[in-house]
Amino acid sequence: MHHLLGLCCTICGTEYAPDEVEYVCPRHGNDGILDVIYDYHAIRGEIAPGKLAASPERSIWRYLPLLPVDPAIARQLSAGTALGSVGWTPLYYAPRLAAPLGLKELWVKDDTRQPTASFKDRASAIAVVKARERDAAVVTTASTGNAAAALAGLCAAAGQRCVIFVPRTAPQAKIAQLLAYGATVLLVDGSYDQAFDLCLEAAEAFGWYNRNTAYNPYMSEGKKTAAYELCEQLWERGLAPPDVIVVPVGDGCIIGGIHKGLRDLLTLGWIDRMPRLIGVQAAGASPLVEAWEQGLEGWEMRPVAVHSIADSIVAGLPRDRIKALRAVRETGGAFVRVSDEEILAAIPMLARGCGVFAEPAAAAAYAGLVKGVEQGLIGAAERVVVLITGSGLKDVGSAIRATGCPPIIPPELRAVQQVWECLA
């Protein structure tokens, strides 16, 4: 069985037994986001870096003692299915991206290689297992697209029904994924925040298991596995953990999850220092940057109007804002904002510099790296990891906008020569 001890409110610190509350602290309503607490002493007896290095498992399930799920159910659902392929994504050394920035060492964690092509598979895998533990007939979530696709794809792999709430403005490629996986898709004529609130209402009214970011405390536990992986992948190369990790931020659950994973490793004694976390938001959707600049706590934030081409990180009131702010403040990191123009420019720069094709929200992390170097937040000699969270195939329209359309030529060699001479 897992080593889950309980849940702790991020606002008041009240602790609960795992079966005492399901989603949030009742003292604070939907804002009472919970942390998951583990028995680290028991975990040390089951897992260690040496044992991991010898493990043939290449997915998030290699970390089962550190996950809040029933191991037997996790193994059953993941055996021979897409659930068994979540995680252990590549970590690329990127010297051609590092050189123009004056960085000595840069790595790119490529989560476009997940089963549904985004980082959100890590959380959705946990959601599917937790739903099976509860014998839930339906799982639901609200999403700008990636969390929805992740849940739909992994529910399809497990034979689990799901209902998805997505803003009608979501990119067509993401909506197509949902429909192909057989999810019940509801396009909400409103913002992501409105879709999120409607999903909460529906889940409560119909008894559906709710995967919603932050509201479900176990989603951070899936996302934290990326921190384990990138540290392990550096250890395999004989390298110490990174000095800096750059993360795109919308609702804040990814950066909060990365922080939780690093805290686990520090508590277990597997790392001896905490990497700095730099969160990157789109300039038109940067409430966490503003809160960080103003010294606000998450519970003091209020909804704001937001807009950006980076749909996956657009949130007017980030749902995991408490954990996101804590992640940056406790690691001595920073929040930065980047414009839509900088995000679009980052798509071909990243693709040409290391072969990773990112959607706008993911490319925002690289744009944030550039901004962080410019602002002196990242030193030239530091080991840096940039987290790329979603494939460019999720939003090809933005990629074309970033690169321009290719020339159309007649089927003649002379036309090829003319184009080639112009390029030369």
C-alpha cells in the first residue's frame, strides 16, 4: 500500500486523515488547497537512488512508494497500456541553445513525448488510478486543452468514462484529441475560469470524480515526478542536480508539483540543496508575477482579466496560486513575464536549437529563460533545466504564425534554384 499519512491545508495548516476529506479543507471552501503528507521513514526502506538506477521501469510508476496510489491498481491499469508509458521523458543537452545566452550548461526536459503529448499526463495518470480506487463511474475536469486531452486519452486506455469542460476558444487540435479519445466534451461559451467553476458544480451535483487542477490535491503528486526524473537523469551522467529550473506557469500546479518533488528529494537526503525555480507567465496573463512583485499571498489574490496566445497558461485566478508562490519564494527563485511576441519567437528558436517543437505555453519557458538571463536572474556558470510541457502539434496555427508560410513554386528545377539562391 502507499505511504500516504494525510493531507494538510496550505492556508491554516490543519491536518486530515486521507479518508477524512476528499479534495479541499472544509474551513476554506474551494480555496482550501491541500498538501499530501508521506511517511518518509517507511519510504526510505523501500526506495533509494541505487535501487532506482537498477530498475527496468521507465515511467512514473518507478516511484510508486512516493505516490499516493494503490500500487496493485496502478500496476494493473498501466500494464501494457498508455498509462504505462507516462513519464521518463528525455532530458536533452542543449549547447546550441546555451551558447547565444552565454550559459555554460543548459538542458531541456521534453514532456512533449508523453502519450498525449503534454506534461499533464503525469497528473491524469494519478487521477485515473484514484478514480478506479473509488470505483468512480465518471471522471471529470476543466481544462484549456492539455489536461483534458491527458485525462481523455488515459481514461480511454483504462476504459473509464470522462466528461470534459473546455472553453470553446481552445485550439481545434486539442478539441480533436478529446473527441478522438471518446470523451464527452462540453465546450463552454466562456473563460477557463468559468469552465473550472462549472466543472466543480457538475462534479458535486452528479457525484463524478474531480481531477481539477489544485482542487484535487493528488494532481501535484503526479507532476512532481518530473523533478525526480530530471535529477535522476543528471545523476546518470555523473552530474549534480540543476541550479535553476525554468517552468511555464498558468494555474501554478506544475511549478508547485516540481517544488513538491524537490522537497521530497531533500527530505529523503537524495539532494543536499534546493534548485531555484523560475516561473514564467505570459504578459497578458501574469497574476502570479504581480502577486510575487507585490508580496501578496495566494489567498489575497483576486481574479483579473487575462489574454494570451499561450492558451495553456491563461488563468485569471490561478487555482494552485498558494503552492506556486511558495515554490518560488522558498527556493529563492523568481517570476518573469514574457510577451506573446517573445513566446512566438521562442517556438522556432527552441525547435532549431535542440529539435523540440513546443506549443506557445511550453515555448514560454524558453522565452522566460532568455528574459531571466537578461535580468541577471540566471548566472552563466549555472546548470539550468528548461521544462517543455506541450507539443507544437497542439497549436499548429501559432507555429505557422511564428515561422511564416513556405514559398509555393512551379514543378521546375529553375524555381528551386531561384529560391535556393535567395536563401543563400
